[in-house]
Amino acid sequence: MSHIAIILARFGNVREAARKIERPPSVIQYWRTQNRIPATSQAAVLAAAERHGVDISAADLIPTEVAA
């Protein structure tokens, strides 16, 4: 599971993440397919996580997979 899929799962699902982050579901789905959250949206994700008690830190937004 990708780090973005893990983050979204912590929010519940794409629709719940969209509601909590206050972005359209299509935007959240785009992040999922691109496997990244744009830097311009990361603060909103962290703020939403804090507001809704979702266990996400700034480190979670950075992929840990290393390309071979």
C-alpha cells in the first residue's frame, strides 16, 4: 500500500478525506493516482488531521520508498 493510500485510509476513504480536508473528491483521487500530495496542500492535510483527530504527521506525507 502506498503512503498516500495509508494516509487516506486513516481519514476513512477518499470521500471522507475530501470532506475533512475540504477539497473535492476528484482532487483527493488525483493525489491517490499520482501517489503524492502537492506541497501546496500538505498544510491543509495536516490541519485537517489535527482537527479530526487523524494520526498523521508531516513525515507521513513524504514517501519512504527508495527507487532501486
